[in-house]
Amino acid sequence: MTEASPDAPLDSVHITDVGPRDGLQNEQGVIPLDSKVKLVEALAAAGLTEIEIGSFVRPDVIPQLADSADLFTSIDRRPGVLYTALVPNQRGLDRALEVAVDKVAVFTSASEGFAQANVNGSIADTIDRFRPVLLGAHAAGRKVRGYVSCVIACPYDGPTDHARVRAVCEQLLELGVDEIDLGDTIGVAKPADIDRLLGGLEGLLEPGEIVLHLHDTSGTAVACAERALQLGVRRFDASCGGLGGCPFAPGSPGNLATEALLDLCERMGFQTGVSRAAVAEASRAICSILGVEPRGTG
Ligand code: MG
């Protein structure tokens, strides 16, 4: 991959805070609804314009997110902010639309081992389940994000072949997803892996078209985000306070912390429109309830 021209104008980076969904889903303990409402409202007030706050899987599967519908109906919505949720299938979409979810996400994997373990089917099965979701979401005027997990490596299958990532992205684009979010689910990427990942998508997706979802399991998330920014990626997921551990490496850091990404963007001269201090305050509040230390705030 070649680096973006240094003469390019300073531009902005879009951050989706996934703390209220991806973060809390992977923390021990269930947070009371009113604390989740405060967290989501604080993140929107901090300037985040896209926040993933729920998941419409079966409530017994993820108890931490069983109140997703209540959360959507309880928050005070800030104009211009997208409040998003995962939906696994048609039933999930119906429940999401009932509470006016702004944008939905479907999820598959670049590795068969992870798809079988995490979404209970083959990659092809997941794609089949997406068809009615795409149709229904678009008919309701909602955009659809397509998550691809394990784009660098899989806890079951080992390193992921970039041709597999490309093939899954091609299928998602054919289905009509509006954006593709590539996840280093187990947090093993090094900066050179970002070059290889984006290089494998050349001619299909430009760096500026994808969303990157990094995990800090190996302490390399910020270095990978920096490399991605150099290569032209402008859309990232991050989690306030680094919420969300790694189920495959207990005790390890989870998602790239929003605060750490904001620091990086500031250092590199990118605008985000987000107040780092306000995010850090929201992180401190939720982390004190969870009994964990916020990450990325040092
Ligand atoms: Mg994550």
C-alpha cells in the first residue's frame, strides 16, 4: 500500500463508539438501564455522532444487552447522532425497527471456525440470513453495516488468508451492505498486517471506504490505527475506556479505547469533533460501576 499524500488537506476521522454494545457485552456484570442511558447520552454530548448501543439477538444469549429495546426508548436522542444496533436475522430487525434503531449491523466472519462458534453456522449460512435483513432495513430507510470478524487471525483457525477476507467482502457488497467493518477480533494485528489487509482489498474497497475495528489484546491497536490513518482509513470503531475484554485472552485489554484513538488523531492532526475529556468522564462513570479501570486514558 502507498501512503496518502502528505499534501492532502487535513481531514476528519469518524469514530463509532461501540462501548455501550461491544464493550459492555464483553464485561462481567449487567449494568442497570439508567446507567446505560447516562453513558449513551454522555457519549453523544461528547461529540460522537455514531454510537452502537444494542443487540437484537435473543435476550437470553447476551444478558448484558437484554434491555436493548428499553435503552432505545429511554435515551434522549441528540439530532445528528446515529444510534445503532446489531441484528442477526429478520426477527431481530423487526424488534430493532419497533424501537426506531437508526442503523443496523449484520455480522459474519472471515474464518469458518469463528462463524461456527460465534454465529452458529457457516459463513454462507450467515450471508443467507442477511438477505431479508438487507431488504427490510433498506425498505425502512436504514443503512446496514456488515461486520467481518477475524480479518487478521481466528482463535480456532489461526491466521486468516486475505483472499478469504476479500471473498466475504465481495459477497457483502453484492448483497448491498452500505459499509464494511473489518474486525481484528482477537487483537493480534501489527502495523504491517494493516498494509497486507488493505492491499488484499485493492480494486474492491478503498481504505477510505472501510471501517476498522481494532482490539488492543497485544498492545498494538494504536500502532495499527496510526498505520491505517497513514494509508487512508478514516473510519474506526473504538470503545470508551477500552471497555470489553477479550474472551479468548482473559484479562487482556479489549477494544481500542476511544480516548487513545482521540489522542492519536490529535497527534496526527485529524479532526474528530469529539471531546476527549468528556469521553474520559463518561468512561470513568461506567467503569466505576463495573469495578474496572478505564484504559486509554493515561
Ligand atoms: Mg470489539
